[in-house]
Amino acid sequence: YDIWEKTERTPGDFSHFQNHTKEINQAYDKIRKIKNKPEFAELYERLSVFLEPFFDREKKQDLTWKAGKWEGAELEYCRNNHRRR
């Protein structure tokens, strides 16, 4: 959030990421010639965890990304509501 405010570059609301997983998967499958490309489900899961605090713009949380997860204040909303497949 601080970076967005400083650069005045604010991303969208991530609704496409959350609600159009099938389309994103199809586009990802078209990417070729990448060695050790992870499976889409694995990549999507990791991105979902990383992006989770940004799904609710109104709720700015003081979190730190460390070792593949968010640390700090607990995420108060249900993660399963944001992962539609």
C-alpha cells in the first residue's frame, strides 16, 4: 500500500484473478519453452496466498511477507472465500 501511494500507481481489485481462474489457466498453459514450469494449480495457490491481503482494499493490514507466508496481524476474513476455481 505504501508503494502504491508513493508511486501513485494503484492496481485493480483482483476480481479477474479471483473469478476467472479458468481463463488464466488457459493463458498460462499457452506459455511454452520454460524449463521446470510449475503446475498452474501450485502457482495459483501461491499467488492467492500472496495477494490475499490486497483483495480487500479497505482493510490495510500491517503484514510482512516472510518464508512464503504473511506474518503480523491475523487475516480476519476467510481465505476460502477468495479462492474460486
